[in-house]
Amino acid sequence: MTETVLSFDHVSKRFGSFEVLKDVTISLKKGECAALTGLNGSGKTTLLKLAAGLARVSSGEVRTPGGIRLGYIPESFPRPAVSARSLLRSFGRIQGMAPPALDERINKLLEAFNLQDDAGSPLNTYSKGMLQKVCVLQAFLGRADILLLDEPLSGQDAASQETFIRLTKSLLSSGTAVLLACHEKYLLSALADTVYEVGGGTLRAAAATPQNDEDLYVFDLPGEGSVIPKGFDDFLRVKQEGAQALIYCRHGKGNDMLRALLDAGWRLKEMRHEKNG
């Protein structure tokens, strides 16, 4: 039987007379991703804070096994006047990571999210998207048993979104459990085993985006007369709008195409998930 690493047992949370969560009972197992959807203010962030131990329940109990390691991407991230590299080193040392391995891990993550050239700049000079990348990097530094992710793609560019999904899938396959709050349907479809809609203080099971939907990649054409590399036309549908190419493919089948086009000098402007019906 797969080990349960997080459970909410009849949990309620009140702020004064307002009950934001009412009698919530859910569990999360190793290698499982559960996603939370719903309107802003519905209680998604509160539930994640309860899971992280950053807020106390009003009644009920949140349980995790002893020695569980958490990674947490919060709703907002501070802007201290220190560099991204310095901050990441501090987080790594707190987690007990050895300096050589820590620096190697930081360098790989900075490169994966295209932050290596800005790693020495203070965070208070970063854009929202750059700051969100650092927030993601600190959660991915060590080997977490549970990842708690609050709108992790907020402000991130399309290439970083793709990298985030790839790394999260790898962690799930290695046994890390993920509790995710988000609005993006393509992210739910890519990662979630279970989806809950949060509203009125309760959690209701909802369907993830169907797997036969399409991913849309919007590219700036690298030059006049540009063509799609051979080998992908069996599952691609392409439209040209001015200096942009809109490339559709079956959900989850675009990684090879994306890699080939980027290697060929194409620039990805946007990636999103669309229903094909």
C-alpha cells in the first residue's frame, strides 16, 4: 500500500466568525499530485498554510509522518537586498546540503530557469516573473517528501513553465507528493491525479482537463520562409498569423517538437492549453 504522507482529518479553520474551511478530510500519498482550484479567497492558500504548519487549525487535525521534508512555494515571496545565489545558498545550508553539492544544484537550477546571468543581482531589482523563479528554485533545491505549491506559474514565461512541469513530473515519479493550488487547466492536466474545487468552505472532487485536449505553442517566426522541421507533421496543426506561428499538438506530445524548434532558433512566446472540441 502506498504510504500516506499528508492527511487532513475533519479540519476546519475560522478567522473570527468566518469559517473559511469546514470539516475538510483529504489525504495525499507518495508520488501523488492533488490540485486545488477555485476562486480567489476560497481557502486554497489557507489549506496550503495549514499543511505547511504556518497556520493552526480551528478544529480537526493535520497529520504527516515524522521526519517529513517540505518544499513550499508561497503565495508571495520577499524581495530582500541579497542576490538570488546568496539566498539559495542560505536555504540549502538550512536544509543541511553540503557546499559542493549545493552549488552544483543551484547552478543547474539557475541554468534551467535561465537565471544564471542575474544570479548575482539583488532580489529587490527583480521583476515579478524573475522573483517567482527564485521562489520555485528554493523549493526545488533539496529532495522534498511533500511539495506545497501556491500558484507556482504566476508571472513565469512559457519556457520556465515547461521546465517547471518537467521537473515536477520527475519529482512525482521519484515519490515526492505534491499539493498544488492553481488556475491553469493545462497544469492540472499535466500533473494532477486528483482535482478538488474549493468553495463555500468545502472541497468537491472535480475533473482534470481531458487528456485529448491540445497544447498550443505560439512562436515568433525566426525569419521569412521559416518551415517546421521534418518529422512532426503527423501530429501538428499549424496556423500562421503575421510573424507568429501557432502550433497545436496533442496534450503532452509537444516536448520533442518544442526542443527541435528551440534548437533551430525559434523563439517561444507563449504556451497554453486549449480544449479541442
